[in-house]
Amino acid sequence: MAGDMYIEAAQLTKLGKSFETHAYDLEQYVKEFSGKVGEEQIHDGFGLLTESEEVTSSYIELAEHMVKSLGNLHRHLDGIGGGMRGNAKNTEAADDVMAEMFKGDGK
């Protein structure tokens, strides 16, 4: 049939772990980035000149937005990975049930 589909649970688990690993790596990069572009670091970079306050505020806002967006991406990637691994477990369980059904009673 054209609509048949087979899921290789081991490969789906591997792909899910890959998503989770990349999500973890991204989380670490975001923490590092956040530590480097915090409000205090940006103020130190631009100084306390009156003219620089508008630029400083813009950079702080941009950095906060980037940290928030990257954090959302991290959570999304982690969720995808977890979903894939959960799907793989469900697939394996369904395969086990089907195998038992084909075996029959064995009596």
C-alpha cells in the first residue's frame, strides 16, 4: 500500500537524543552569551555618556530579546527530542504487542 509507513524506533531515539543534545548545547551557549551581554556589561562598554544612553538601551533590549528567543528555541528543540524519544518507546511497545499477537498462545 502507498500509505504504509515503518518507524525504526532505534533511529527515532537516536534522532531525538540528537535534538536534545543540540538543545542542551544551545542552552549552554545562551547562558554564556547572557553573561557577556548583561545590562552591566553593556553599560561598561558604552560608558556613562548622556548621548550613549539611547544606544545602550537599544543594545540591552536587543540582547534581552535574543536571550529570550534563543531560550524559546532551546525549549522547542528539547520538546521535539523528547517527543521523538517518546514516540520511539510507543512504537517499540506496539511492536512488542503485535509480535505477541502473532505468536499466539503457544499452547
